[in-house]
Amino acid sequence: MICTDLNAVTNTITVKRGVKGTTAAAHTAGDLIKISTPFARKNVFDAVCDQIKNLYPTLFAVETVQTTSGTGYSLLGTYSSPGTNNYLVAPIKAISQYTDWSSGTDQTGLTYKGVAVEMIDLPNPFTYTDDTGTERTITYTTGPDVVHALQFAGIAAGHTVYVTFKKKFIEPTAETDTLATVGLEEEWEPIIMAGVAAHVLSGRDIPAATADYISDQLSISTYPIGASSNIRSGLLSYQQTLLEQARKDLRARFPEPVQLNSINYPS
């Protein structure tokens, strides 16, 4: 709400609801109303979204997809259920089960072998003919404007393959979204929170040039000039330390594959 009138005689405030992109909602007489909150709820949510979106490529989500090797390319996702495969960036590794390299059969409980894989980018939307001869179109309406497919090398068609990908984080769309929803690991929460705190503190300092003209000296004493910048710098420094630690851990668990002629070979 925004205050449009204040009557000091009758102690009444006139407000307009639904400002700054919020949804107008009534409240009951006697409910607590916080006037001019320092950090609006929507601003905090927007800051969280920005922090998550900007984590890549320093950090990345990881997703393992089960697919079947085939002749030519194998689409990731289907026309009726594309999922979030357009957020995938690059294969990190791929493994499959074998009983015999020549037979193309799988059997549970046997050794997994590395598989060479290449991810290709197709236009969005992408139209193709499925195995029944029916023309289908796969379309992504949100996120990266690309359709992904895989091509395998050195493996017969028909094998079950597990491909692990780097993946961009999916931007939250609601406050109910969790870290797992967007692909973030729980231990990365302090990284997001430090960045959000620094974000919302930006531009909140009292300029030195106007400090002499502020009548409420209490405001200056409790919020000294330069405090916001100092806190923000400290938070960003702390966030960078956490980012570097998370980055080292991520690279240790998922080393970069060897790439030759755009084909990834497990490292």
C-alpha cells in the first residue's frame, strides 16, 4: 500500500492498495500494518531471482538423464513433455551397461562403461518425424530458445545410457519455489543470501552532501554515512569466498571431460 493522505486530527491514513506490482488484498480492523518497510517483499524476491540467475557459469546445476542410444540423434524431451532440457548446457559424462560390446544388450549388475557423447543444438520449435511416421513439434515457451539432442559414438543402438549434464539454474517464479526446484544444492544457500543482502543494501546510503540538511539527526547516528557501502562490500567479499569454495568442490566432483571434434569423452 502507499499512503495518499494523513489526518493527524482523526488519526486516519488513506492508502492505495496493490502498488509496486503487488496484489491488492483487504485486511481486518486491528491488523498490524508496517509503514514503509526497509526492504519490500517483492524487492527481496527479485533480488533472489537475480542472484540465482547470475550464479552460472561460476556454479552450475547437475542433472542426470536416462536415454537410449540410437542411430543418428536422440532428442532430449518429447513434444508432449519437453521438461527443462533446454536449460542443459553440456554433457559432463555418460555411462552405460554392457554384456557384450557387439550384441547391444544391457544387463543389471554388470560394469558400467564410459560412453562418448555429443550434444547438438536444434532450433526452437523443432519439427521431426517419430518412429510411427507421425510429424511432431517440440517447443519450449520459457527459458533458453533451443532444443537439445544427443549423438553417441562407439556404441550400438539400443543401449540404456545415463548422461550427466551441466545445467543452468531455473529462475524461481513463486515464493514457494525451493532450492531443489531450481537445481541449487542446500549448502549454497549462504551464497544466495549474502548476495541478496548486498543487493538490497545497494543505494541506501545517506549521501555526505545532504547529511547536513537532514533534520532527524537520530537517523544519521543509527545509520551512519557509508555504513551501507561498507556492509555491502563485506557481504560481497564473503560471498566470493563461499563461491570459490563451492566452485572447487563442484569441479572436484564433476571434472571437465576431454573434448575432441565436439564429442565429449569421460575424463
